[in-house]
Amino acid sequence: MKILYVTTLKRDMVKVWLCQETSFFGSLIPPVDLVSIATTLSQDGHLARVLDLRLYKKPLDVYKMFLKEFKPDALVLNLATASAVYDYEIVKVTPREVKKIAFGSHAIALPEEAFQNGFDYVLYGDPEKALRDLVNNNLNAQGIDGISIPYNINRTPNLFEDLDSIPYLDLSMIELNRYSAVYVDRGRLFTAMLSSRGCPFRCTYCLNPTFFSRRYRTQSPERIAEELKFLNRRFGIEEVLFLDATFNISELQVIKFCEELLKRNIKINWLCNMRVEPVNLEMLKLMKEAGCKRVMYGVEDVALLEDIKKDTTSQKIFDAFTNSRKAGLAADAYVILFPDTKHLNEVSYAKYILNLLKQLNADAFQCNIAIPFPGTELFKSLSKEGSLKSDWALYDPGGKKMPYCSKLDLGKVKRIIFIRYPFMNLKNILNLLKDIDLKSLKKMLKKYLENLMQA
Ligand code: SF4
């Protein structure tokens, strides 16, 4: 079977696995979710093309040309909330005879909407596994877990027994030198990877349990290290961004992974998202020794940790930053602005976040507006209140507007934070500018000026 895998149409959108947002820096992350699925299906002899429409000025025209040339039997895409309006445009121009198959959080949360907009199948679980079972059964969904079709929703996730059985990414399917990310050193080839799936925690705003279920599963440390070695030797990859929502659910796993890297003497730098626990100085030092250069911690809003069910404390957040600095790792703070903040005006909320970033001495930060993605607890509670807007384009954590009514304009709070941050953290900004790639630097300056004009 000939299968075409496509990204979103929107140039600056990061949409890979769970991530879905317009990148502030214009980072273009390789669509490794599509590559992983395409690699898996290729092993069974199915012909694959991965088409990154974000690389083209007129993406829809390129897509139509590609359809004529490749003549696929099926189209596969990651239907995310932030990209849904663009994803439906792609489906609309796809000929009727091409089967349209969606995986992704929006498709899983709202399969009926996906079908109304032209999809034929929705996958739930590990998309590599669900799609392989479906395609190898001649697209007959009957009796296969995790395959929904119109009027027959199947919510049993179709999961790999063993994540180690996923083949190594075949990065020859994409043009690696077209991608850039703000934290990747200039001129170095990089990729993203996903080494674990699912999360047992219950943060009210998080999509991970919706996408992969609450069962935490991970590849073995040996398998991950071997894949890094392969990607380095076969494709010249020098930096890896782990997209695991939480890289350190198991401390032992992190330690073993670092030991496997050191054993193989693999010269790759890597970055990962972490919870602030379990974190300790020994583990962080070992990570540094094994090539980790930056960790991104979910700080969110420390005053609301209980409300958002983060299951941690502000003390642990501060300890994680202190220990990361001691270990020589750059530590970034991921902050989320929530509508139920107790602050009475935008300036006061912005000052509080700026002060928090200063106290943490975060090397860099990302500040997003809380987005109630369908499938999350936040979506349910705001739906009940009746304050949600129905335009999916607003459900973009990197966007400027909010998809709900709120007493504060969180977009304005975000703008104030971005404008004032460099003046409060000049040293960190200069450090960041040293390594940042030129494309990202230009975008960052442009965005800064845009924010300044709107202030
Ligand atoms: S710990 Fe991280 S991945 Fe898990 S539910 Fe919370 S935010 Fe999501």
C-alpha cells in the first residue's frame, strides 16, 4: 500500500507527538512521529512518503501536486487541536478514494468531529501499532483495538507489548538540514525522539494521558542508547531533543540510560523535559557527563500547584533548579498562565512570574497561556462553566489570544513578561544568544519587536 504522511500547513507550528503550538522562535522540529510510523509500516513493505508542508510557501498547492504524482492509497496525519482547522483543509482537497487516517490528541478526544470533517479512521494507542494492524488487515477495522470508524468508536488503546520493538527512525525520509531549533547549537544536525509514553500523573491541563493512556511505558536504556548511536553514525545526528513529556519518571531508568551512553562513548548532546522530582545532584551530574546539556522543568504557576494537580511543591521546584546549576546543566522554566490566577491585573501577574523566573535563576523560559485541550480535565471544567470558544485556532499555547473568557487578558500578561524579561536577566540572555542558531535569533528579535509594538 502507498501511504502519504503529512504535517500541518502552518509554517511556525511545532506539531510532533503531543506538542502543538506556534513556536515563538520559529523552531522547525522534524516530524518524527510521522517518521516513526512510516518506518514501522515500511518494514512490512508499504511504500511511505513523509511530506513536511511547513517547508513550502504554498503548502496546499505542493500537497495537491504531490497527490497527483505519488497517488497514495492512504493519508495519515496527526490531528491536533491547535492545527485542526489546517488539518481539515488538507482532508478537504484529498480525493475521495484516498483513505484518511488520523492519530493524535484531537482525533482521540473528538473522533466524531474528525469523521464529520472527512476522516475515515481514527487511531488510538501507539499509532505505529494501530496503523500496522489496520493496514495489514486490508483497512478492515473489525476486531482491531484502537481503530474507530464512523458510528463505531473504539476506545481500547492498541499498544505495543514492548516499545523496544519500534524500529529506529529512518531519517532519510526527511531533509534533516531544513530543521532548526532554538536550543540546538549552530550548524549541528539534530532530531527529536520519544523514548517513553503515557504518564501516571493527573495534571489538569496535560494531554499525555489522553494520547497514550495513563500507563507509563518506556524503551530500555540499552535500546535508546543504541538508537542514538545508530542516528549518529548513519545520519550524522549530533543533538537530540527528547520529547518525552517527563523524561525522569523513573530515576533508575535515567541513570541506566546515562551509563549506557557512557559505555558506548557516544558523542551526542541531548535535552529533555523533566518533572522536578525525582531529581538529585548525583543524577544530574551523571546526565551532564553523558552529554545532557539542558533540562526543561514544568514550573507552571507555583501558586496554583494544588489546583492544577501538579503533585509537587515549590520547594522541590527551587531545589531542582539549584541542583541543575550545581551539576553544570542549563535549566529552563516552562511557565503556564492560568485563567484562575488570584492576581487582580495583568501587570501584577506578569511581575509575579518575572520575579519567579528571577528567583529560580532559570537559564531561559517558555511562557504559554493555559490551553484547555479536548481530553483534559481543564477542558471539562471550562466546558461546564460555558466559557469556552469554539474556534480551534485559538487553542494554541504559543498564540496570542485565549480560547475562553477570563478576567485577565493572559495574552497581555505574556507580552509584558517577554518585553521585561531581558532587562531583568541580561546575563542569561547573553548566554543564550552565544549559541542560538541565526534563523531563531532573527525570529526572536522580530517577535520581540512585535510584542513591543503591541504593548
Ligand atoms: S507529570 Fe507531566 S506528563 Fe505527566 S500529567 Fe503532569 S504535565 Fe503531563
